[in-house]
Amino acid sequence: MELMHGASMLSRPADEFGNDSMVEEMWAAKALEHAEVHFNLLTSVHPSQLRLTPYDDQIYATFRQDFPDLQVGRLSDDVLKSASEKLKWRQFAEKFNKMEDYSYGTLMRADASKEFSPDNSIFVFRVQFLAIEIARNREGANDEIHNANRPVKKQPQSEAAPAQ
């Protein structure tokens, strides 16, 4: 019940809260949960087969049109959040303003070859996360993390022991 109340609070306009520590804690918990779910998807399904939204094709095409040279494998705040990049990302995001949660804050791995950690996380908005992760999936940047962390398939055991 408390979680439902928290989720409904997080959907209200940010200016209602100021710097409410309870909201910050709920956001952090939700962002961490989202990061864990995304990582589990990456390690369970080959990234090239993963669809994050019904709009993946449109997001990817627009992303590569607006950011044709952005190398998505390893990113930093400097690359994503300089004054000129912030403006480009804001313009990109507004193209998807009809999409639910397009501007929600999300955690993203800075280095696609590594797991989530405090040192490998960048705060981005949701459509920015989607654009970069869709590009990582399609361009092979998430393959390494998938291959390194996918569950090992169990070999069926034969019913009879080999004859000696």
C-alpha cells in the first residue's frame, strides 16, 4: 500500500515537492529498481532482440539523425551534459513529449561493458536513456555485458552412466 502511495506521489508535478527527502528516497529506489530490471533484461535476452518500447525504431532513427557521431559504448557527464549538448538533448526529448514518462529521471550505465555501480552510473532522462540503450542494443555495445553475465545453460544429464 505504501508503495502504491509512493508511485502516485512520484507522478505529481515536481514543483509541489521542493527538496522533499522522502520523494528523493522514493525516486532513488524506483531508479535502482529500473536499473536492475534493465540489467536483467540485458543478460537474459540478446540485446539485438530486445525491444524497450513500441517506439524503438522511431527513437533510434531520430537519435541517429540528431546524434550521428555519438559513440554510445562509453559516455560521461561531460559528453552528455555540456551546455551545447543539453540544448540538443532537450530538443531531442521534446520530439517525444507525447510518450509517457519521457522526461523522468533514470540511471544509465556510463560504460556499456560494465555492470551498474555508483561509479558507472549517469543520471539521464528517460527518452535519453532509451535512445542510448536502443543504440547500444542495435550497434552491439551491450553484447559484451550480455555474454559475460548470461545464465549458464544446464546440460541434460544422461539417465545411464557410461559403460566402462
